[in-house]
Amino acid sequence: MKTESRSKDETKTYQEWFNLADSDGDGRISGNDATKFFALSNLSRSQLKQLWALADTKRQGFLGFPEFVTAMQLVSLAQAGCELNADILKTQIDKENIKPPLMEGLDALVAKTKSMTIDAPPEVNGTTKPQPFPTNPWFASKSLKKLPLNAVTSIVDGLKRLYIERLKPLEVTYLYNDFVSPLMTNSDFDAKPMVMLLGQYSTGKTTFIKHLLRCDYPGAHVGPEPTTDRFVVVMSGPDERSIPGNTIAVDADMPFSGLTTFGGSFLSKFQCSQMPHPLLDEVTFVDTPGVLSGEKQRTQRSYDFTGVVSWFAAKCDLILLLFDPHKLDISDEFKRVISSLRGNDDKIRVVLNKADQVDTQQLMRVYGALMWSLGKVLNTPEVSRVYIGSFNDKPMDEGFVGPLGQDLFEKEQNDLLADLIDIPKKACDRRINEFVKRARSAKIHAYIISHLKKEMPAIMGKAKAQQRLIDNLDDEFAKVQREFHLPAGDFPNVEHFREVLSGYSIDKFEKLKPKMIQAIDHMLGYEIPELLKKFRNPYD
């Protein structure tokens, strides 16, 4: 009982300190707040730099209450003479054994703050209520105003502001949401990092997720036949339940509203499986139907399968392509699926699963055959990283594997798991990367749309001119590329663009608005670098 009461007292103390350090009252401690408050610990600047790097694991540029508690415990350990490194978080952090650190002059500061406090901000569950994020209407000003960085409290908040004030007007004007990707919402910025698993049926996608979770999730089915017949998003929730696709798509708190464009036939094959799990608090998994091969792929799906995969690929932080030693042939549908991942090559990892079902000599030949097959599909001169292992909870068959194989599998599995563990830490960097990629894509799209508009005649022959532009879209893309000196690899897929374009009247498109393009260039060249500079490690 004494331990429990002490833990509650310490939590209360940390909460008081957190509220004191949080000068803005938004539930976040920024770099400026941290430099003032952590200076009371009398640690060296190099120690504080390492402390911030360990506490701000997600590189968000601020500390929430849990990260603040971790930081305070690290201060205590540093004051006790411990060296601050990544291992200390795994070995020595224990809330019941580490007492709050000594912060010089803190008591006097607390008393002074209490005497100066007139009206306390409203509280929610004992923590300061975050202030609403101020947003200006993005039609308001024609002149390019500088983003007020003091109005944002994290990198993600800054990206939201930049999207609303800079990028969204361009996307709306040139119909980017109809041609390329739906407009972004707050939930797209705030969503947990996602990992998508792709592969032919019975390559172990569902078993792989169960292996990581160490348990079943709602709606999981495993078998040698095509068992997963739908896209299943496995995410954190208060209790175990399955939510139908139509319900998830209209939930504003979930980042799946864009899937409504694929229609009801897809949403009936989409579901969300929720369950409380510490891993799911950090990462969301996307289990997909097995890609068909042979006669089965002639049976058409009732929705755009490759389109859905492409949509998820843009949202995901990691894409795992799973192969089975006995299913190395890449079917036509799988080839189309891999092609739809274009532009997300940095996220792709290849996994040769169930590798314990073949002996060492066969494994060598299987690995070579897989690399040959991938080389023909991925169309890159670089060799893809292929992880070899057997991702299930069954003991490995010693007769097949042998001591050499078992050691190899363990090393490979550890490498892949290390890749997965790094995902939450890199989530913020990935958000920035995807945002910049989207901005460049939207800019090129604006150039294409305005160019097509310019090529249309003023009065007569509009129908013939439109058909000519659609038929010769490759040449029009080449003209835009030459005129604006754009890289050819950043242009959209011609066939998909042509298909969407045929449903529009080009004459109704907007002309090029240089101020909008200037705003995007200014955002990419100055505002995003300034945002990153503000929220980097404050002790650099």
C-alpha cells in the first residue's frame, strides 16, 4: 500500500511540475519551455541534449505528460551518476523505484506561480485542456503572409496549418482530390503509423500479425485456402470488436474517409478489428486479401483492388511483400499490385516467409528465384532487401532448418523486428516526407491542368480539341515537363489520368495562378525548413 500511495504522490508532483513548465497551457512542453525548466536540474548541456533525444522518441518537437515523466526520471538517473543512453530506458526506468529529481529553486517558483495565478485554465481529467488550433480561412488573403510559428505547438500542427493555408487551396482549384488523392483531414495527420501486408493467398500475412501481437485479433482466419476475403485494419481500441467498413469510413476520428470513393462494394469488404494491445497503441496493421493467381485471377473483384492498395500505400509507413517458397510465381494481378506501389519504393520490404519448410540447399535456390522474379517486376537496378524467416509461433523443424538455418532465421527476424520497432520513432519524419511529396505532386498536377486548359480553343471545336488532348496525353505531359523543367518520374500515371480526364470538360478547368504556385514554392523552400528548425532538439 505504501508503494501505491508513493506512486500517486509522485504522479501528482509530476503533474504540478508539468503544468508549471507548460507555459502555453496547451498540454505540451515545447523546446523553449524545456530549456527553462530543465535548467533547474543543473545538468550539463550535453546531458540535457541526450535527455531530450531519449524523451522525444517520436521526434515531435514537444513532450506530452508521459514523455515529461520519462524525462524527469532520466534527470534523476543522471543526477545519480548514470550515463544517459538508449539502453537505460529498457533497464532502469521504473516509476516505483526512481524518486523525483532535485530541481533547484522549484519550490519558490511553484509558490510564486500560485500567488500570481488568478484564473486557472479549464482542466480535463487532471490535465490542462489543449487550446483549440487556430485556423485562418484559406480564401482570406491574396498576399503571401508568413506562417506565425508561435501559433503552432508541434511539427504536425504546423503541417496542418500549412496544408489549410497553402496546399489545400491549390488542390481544390485544380481538382487534385478527384484525379489523385482525396483532401486531407485532421485525422490523416494525427493517425498512428500503419504497416500494410501484401502477398498471394496463404503466404502467412494474418499469421505474421498474430505472431507480432502474440494473440488472435477479432475476425482473424487462417487456412491454406484464400481465407482473408477483405481488407482488415487491426488497431487499438478499448475492447475487442469488429466494426463494418461503412461505419469506419464516416468516422471523422479515423483516417479512412477517403475510401468512400471506392464505393459500397468495397466498403462491404472492409472492416476494422479493435483490441487493447500495447503494440497497437503505437502501430496499426492492414491485413489484405490474398492476391489471386492462375484461374482465380480471372474472377473479377467487385471493386478496384489495385486502387485500394495504392490508397493504403500512400498512407502507410511500411509495406511488407510476403512470399512463400512454394509460391514464387508473380501473377498478373500481383504484378499490377506491385506496380500500383510506384512512388512508395522506400517503404517496401520483402519477406520470404515459411522458409523453414525447405532445407538449406533448396532455400538458396528459392532465394535466387525470388530475386530474379522481383527484378523483372520492380524495374530497378538496385537489389531489394529480402528478409528470410518463418513468422509464426510454431517451433522450427530442426530436420529442415539445422543449426545454421536457425541462426540465420533469428538474425533475419531480429533485423525485421528492429525495422518495425523504429516505425513510431520515424512517424513524424514520414509525415513530413509524405507532405512534401504531396505538395510536389499537387504542383505538377496544377501545371498539367492549366496547360490542358490553355490548349483549348476559345470558341469553336472544343469537343475535337478535348479528344485530341486526351488521345495525345503523353505528348502533353512531355510539353509540361519541358516548359517547367520538371522531373519525368514525378508525373502521374498517364492511363489513370486519361481515364479520369475523360469525365471532365477541360474548358471548365482553371488557368495557371502564379501566386498559388509561389505559395507552394515558398512553403517548400522556407516555411517547412523553419518549422523543422523550431522543433528540433532545443539543445543542438
